[in-house]
Amino acid sequence: MSHTSEILAGRTVIITGAAQGIGATFASGLAKQGARLCLSDIIPPDAVVAQIRDSGGEAIGTVCDVTDRAAVERMVSTTAEAFGGVDGLVNNAAMFTNLKKKPFEDIDVEEFERVMSVNVRGPFECARAVVPIMRRKGYGKIVNIGSGTAFKGTPMLLSYVTSKGAVMAMTRCMARELGRDGISVNTLAPGLTMSEGVAGQDAWVSDGEATVASRCFKRQQAPSDLVGALVYLLSEASDFMTGQSMVVDGGSVML
């Protein structure tokens, strides 16, 4: 049962890429604040859904490829039918941990196009699908997950970094277009975060040590470090904030 003291009580939020990693941590954190959740991923998010339900939260799960317009529309309509609307969208699904670092001239066109499709067109498709529901209510929150790499121009990851730069640009365009509808659109930009997929790869762990050296807070970033900022961006506390990029990375990037 939700209580009024919970910051997101009564709000329905869709999280993409929620079956594992940062997305699963987002789901747990939002559920603790009373959000009713649709957890979406290309693999079944059943374990995370069960965990939230067992803790007294409300959640449904759906398998969805964010590059498939019909699947995205089904995900959104299923959520609206289950909970009576959609108040928030967290565009978290993205390709990252399975990418290998390499000079940009060695990136083949298939990889580049796949990263753009998932990381840029995916959030576009999801936002496009939820906007009509939010517009009818005259209110909504879209949070696109960016990356501190887009501010740094991090080398050897050009397709990923470029995709996250595009996400920030898309955020700004959407914010301009949707402000009249009471819909806010912001980017949450993490630093290198030690999710399971990252922590399990030696190359990322060594990168993490260099990243820590660039931070004000000299430690690795955990997925839980992002939850507070996400809750804020989905809550009424940020109702007059839109088109912004909020970096949460321990003070490596400073805007």
C-alpha cells in the first residue's frame, strides 16, 4: 500500500531496460517511493517485478524492444490500462556494456547503426508513445538517461558517446515542444557506474579507477547513487525544471 509520505505515491512510471543493472535499481528505488511501475526490457523482468510485489509494491512487467514501434505502443497501452494512465517515463534501455572500446574508424556501420537505433530512436519511440496520454492529463515527466561521456568526449566509444549527445539534444527539443502541455523532459547523466555488467568486465573496472581519480568523491559510483536524482526528476519537486541535463557522477563533470 502507498502512503502519502511516499514522494511518488499514485504516480505510474514506465522504466525501460529494467530487468537488470541500473534499471533494476531504479525500479526498486521508485517502488520504495510509492510509484506504480511498468518494467520493460528485451528479456523478461519477472524477477524484479516479483521482488517489488513481495515488498508490497505495485509492478507489472513486459518484454519490449524499444526499437519496435508496435511493441512500444503495446507497452504503453498495457500500462495505461493497468494503472489508469502514465505519469512518468524513464528511458533507460541502452547499449553500453556489450560494446568494445576501439578507435572510431574501426567501428563498423552495423554496430554504429544499432547503437543509434537503441540509444536514440528507442527513447524517441517511447516518448512518442506516452505523450498523448500525458497530454490529455496536462502533466507528465520524461527522464532520458544520458551519460557524462557526452560532456567529456570520451575516446574509443564514439558510437555510444555520440548517441548520448543526441539524447541530450533530443531532450531539449522535446522540452520546447511539450512545455505547453505541462510535460517536463530532462536528462539524467550518470558517470561510469558499477552495475553488474560493468563490474564484471576487467576493462571497465580499470577505466573506473581512472574515473575515480577525476572525481571530487574518490570512490566508484553505484547504481543506488542515481536514485535520489531520478526520484526528484519524476516528482512534483521538479515541476518547473525542463530541458536540463543533471549530471550525477561524484563531481567529475562540472557544468
